[in-house]
Amino acid sequence: MKKYIFFLSFVIIFLQFDAAYAQDTPVRIKNFVSKNKVYIGERLNYRLLIRSPKTTQVKLPKFGIYLGDFQIKKSYVGESTFFWQKNTKVILVLNSLTVGENKIPQLEIGYKDAGKDTWAVLKTQDFKIEVMDIIIPKAFSIMPQAGPIGIWHIYGFVIGGVFFIILLCALSFLAFLIIKSIKNRPIQQLGADELALKTLSQLEASYSNKNSSEKDYYSAIVDVLREYLERRYNINASKMTTQQFTQAIAKIRDIKQDYKKPIIEFLNTKDKIRFAGEDISQGATKPLLAFVRQFILGSRESA
């Protein structure tokens, strides 16, 4: 009894499936879409099923890039046989491009029975699809959907940006210190005597090529002498008056007495030129320059 019930159910399902093809012809077609509403950019499936006798030739339309208002992204065509029938299946994956009412037009399916020369035509059903302009993520989407941004995501971006700015400032400051140290690093550390002799040569060349006053030249030479004494004998004379400086010189044993008296006279003369406007005799700079050179060379040899 159960066998008869199963067989009867199979016959009913087969007849219902066969009734879905509404044409009273040897060739029957059915087409349908997966949905009537989609969002812009969302895909839908278009299916076309053709049932025909084995001996009947079926001619499908040539599909290009578009099907009506939709773009064809993928296509599949397959055939199968079942006893005396041939089943042709067409699947098109369509992509919506414009918002609003989009149309899928009728398709013309040609067929020719065995022994006939003329082709007959059947037309499929057309469809109107509503395309909306907001994409809502679906569960079947192949792309993973990220959740909403939490407060810790925002804090992470802010903290990362702050650390990046701090690192950039630190690197900039380090580069500044390196450049500054390179600029301030002396190419060659000269001794007190070498620096003084070099400065005297520069002064001599400079004043011989310019019409400068004798008093300025005299004062510049005395300044070289004072700087040499400070460096050579470690005198901290930055806050000393000329009188205090000469008293410090008088106490230095390494300076010969023959040098101390002229040195003190030259220092006092410079003060008189600077503060009292006293004039000096013509040609007074030459013996001063010779004395300073001789004193530097002599004190260097005894160092």
C-alpha cells in the first residue's frame, strides 16, 4: 500500500511541475527572478527553464553585456535529457546599476521540430524590478560585515595619533641637537699661542688694506694680548677691571719682569684711549705688534 501512495505522490508532483509550463506547444518555457526588489549594486538571479522533445532544436538568444537595465555578471547554460525530453537551463547573475524601476525584457526562444525548415518563436515573461539606493548588509553576503565602531576603537586611533606626534617631535629634537653639536664642534682645537698668533696675522692683513684709525688697531692688538693672557695663565677676567687684571698679572711668576711692565702699560693705555679719548703717537702700533708676538713666542717656549 505504501508503494502505491509513494508512486501516486510522485505522479502528482510531476504533473504539477509540468503544469507550470503554460504553453500548448511541444516546447515549454518558464522564467523567473530570485527577487523583485534589490538595492543598488546588489545582485539577483534570472533563471530560464526550457523543456522540449529530444529531437527538437532550441535556439537561445545571444547574451551580451546587458540584459535590459541590468548588467550580466555571470552566465550558465546547461542541458540534460530525461527519457524522451530535453531540459535546457539558463542562469544569469545580474547586477543593478541605476535606482528606480528597472526592466528585464522578454526573450525570444526559437525552436524547430525534426523534419521542418522553419523556426517557431516563444517569448518569455518580462519583469519589473525595483532598485533602491541604500545597501543593507545581508546574511548571505560573501563579504564579512564589521560591527559598529566602539568607544575603544576611537580611543585607539586617538592614542596612536598622540604617540606618533610625540615620536615625531622627539626625533625632530634629536636631529636638532645633532646638527647643533656638529656646527659647534671645532674643526681643530688651537692652543692659546697658536690662536693669538693667527689672530694677529689676520689683524695685520686687515688693517693694512683699510684706512682704519691707529687707535682701533692699537686696541685690537691689546685685546688679543689680554685674551692670550687669560687662556695661557687661566685668569678668569670676565668680571675684572683693568686694575684687577694687572694686579693678577703681577703675581704670575712665569711671566718675566721684562714683560710685566710693558704689558701693564699697554693695558692702561687702551683704557685711556677707550674712556678718555687719549691719542697715541703715530706708528705706536708697530712696536706693540712686535712686542706681543715676541711675548707669545717667548712664553710658549717656556711653557
